[in-house]
Amino acid sequence: MKRTLAGYEPHMWDYITERHAQLLYQSYQHLSLVIQCVLLATVLAVALAVFVHRNPRVVALAGGVSAIGLTIPSFALLGLLIPLAGIGTATSVIAVTFYATLPILRNAVVGLAGVDAALIESARGMGMGAVRTLMRIELPLAWPVILAGVRVSAQMSMGIAAIAAYVLGPGLGSFIFTGLTQIGGANALNSALVGTLGVVLLALVLDALLLLAGRLTTSRGIRV
């Protein structure tokens, strides 16, 4: 046993064993929150990119908004959202989705703008309409760049979701905050470490899944 200022603290493995059911459940909540928010953010970001990528001025504006949005401290955003959405899951979802959208939007704009105009003109010359050209030519060619943004977004969202425990959001952040607020007490270090390591492991797992999804959804000729 490891001696602390508050007495004796169990080893981390004992701590995990005693709370394995809670850890598994909150890990599931954390991963579920991030996946759902990133999926929602992807839909929103790609939709916005489709509307703005042909206008250089709006593209510059979208890039500026993305850069500014990422500088907003997550604690500040959560505090601003509390009067609007209250404490709990709703505020967590809004905050995580907001941050998740920004890198995907930036990459989606870059990816769509990078599609060769000659290919688009050729598709139009073959009788393909705007929607069909977008779905069959533009989005598939831009997808590797968009997916790179999704991967960045997913990794960032893991950390934001942990911070969302500040407003009683679901996930492993509660272990981290419990440990930090009880520094010097029994199991404080174990709680913080278990929560942090759990977030890191989930981030690695999700990134591996996104890599696999990329290989399955990207044509061999355009993989990056």
C-alpha cells in the first residue's frame, strides 16, 4: 500500500478493480458523447463548406471564424451556456459540437476548394447536375482532407468532453475533477490518473477506428 498525507491509498489497480463497472459505464458515456458530437459536427461543417467554398471572401471569413472559435476557453464557453441550456448533458453536447465543428469546417473548405475545376466541368459536360457532381466527384475527392479534420476534431473533443464534467456532463471527466478537488485525500491521485488515462486510451481507440474508416471509404488512388 502507498502512504499518503491522508493515510493509506490503494494501488491504482485495486482502485480500478473496485470501480470497474463505473469506469466502463462512464467510458461508454464519454465515447458516445464524442462520437455523436463529431458526427453532428461533420454534417454541419460539410454542409457549411458546400455553401461557402466557391466564394473566396466567405472562405476567408470561415477560416477566421474557425481560428477565433478555437481560442475561446472551454470553461468560458461552458459558463456562457449554463444560463441558456442549464447544467448537464445539453450544455456538454453544445460545447463539444461547437469545438468539433471548427477544424472539420476548415478542412472541408480546403478539401472542396482543392478539387480540380476541370473535373467539375467535365462532369457537368457529361450531363451531371450540381448535386450529383457534388456527391460523385467533389465530396469523394475532398474526403481524405475532410477526414483529417475529423480526426483532429475527435482528439480535441475527447479533452473538451472531459472538461464538460464541470457542468455535470457525462463521461470520465468526473474522475478527473474528483481527483483534483480532493488533492491530498485518499484516492485523489488515482481518480485523476484513471480519468486522464481513460480519456487518452479512448482517444487512441477512436483514432484507430477513424483510420480504418478512412481506408474503407477512400479510393486507393486518392488516399493521403
